Amino acid sequence: MLKRLATIALGLAVAVAGLAFAPAAQAAPSAGCYGASCQGLDPAEQGCDGAYTVGSVSTPQGYIELRYSAVCNANWARISFSSPGTWFYAQDCITGYNVQFSIPSGYASGWSDMVNGTDLARAGDLGGHTPCL
């Protein structure tokens, strides 16, 4: 019986020691920027996942969405149902900083670079814009 208890104790000690030296869990990959450091950068290239639409507006030029990613704490504009050459923008409503984008030839949709998500922002084109959200 004593030999059996010693074997169990040794087994537990080895298991606990193994846990102590196990490699640490790797953190999820983080985005390439956050908040103001995202200004002027492409959300797709920076890994700004989990974005959602904060507000939207339909204009004669297309359907525009103000997008937000909590991972990057940044906003950007996305346009669809549009045409090549259409200009649209995202703007930080507090600082006035804005980014503009023109849909390239052969496409009917696209997205702008980012503005700081800490501040209110809006997205639009010549036909209108979302409110500052």
C-alpha cells in the first residue's frame, strides 16, 4: 500500500512539474495599429477584424457605411453599388482629419483608409454623409 501511494505521489509530482514547464498560451495576433496611430492606414492590411457598421447613407453615388473596429479603435468608410471614379471619405468629426478614396477602374465598391475611432466620425460622398456617430 505504501509503495502504491509513493507511486501515485511521484506521478502527481511529475504531472505538476510538467504543467510548470508547459509553454505559455500564445496571445491572439493583435492589429497593427490602435486609435490615432491607425489614421491614414488600410484596415484590411492592419488586421482590423470584427468591424461592424455604425451608420449608413444612400446617395446618388452609392451606399456608404461608416465602419468601426474595436480591435483597432478606428473608423473608415465603405461604399457599394457605386461606379469607378466615385470619391468618398471618412472624417474624424472632432479634429476634422479625413481620408478620401476613389473607386478604381473595374470596381463598384471599396473602402477608405482609417480615422481615429476614439472620436466621433462620419462617412460620405458628394451626395451626402452619415451624421457624426
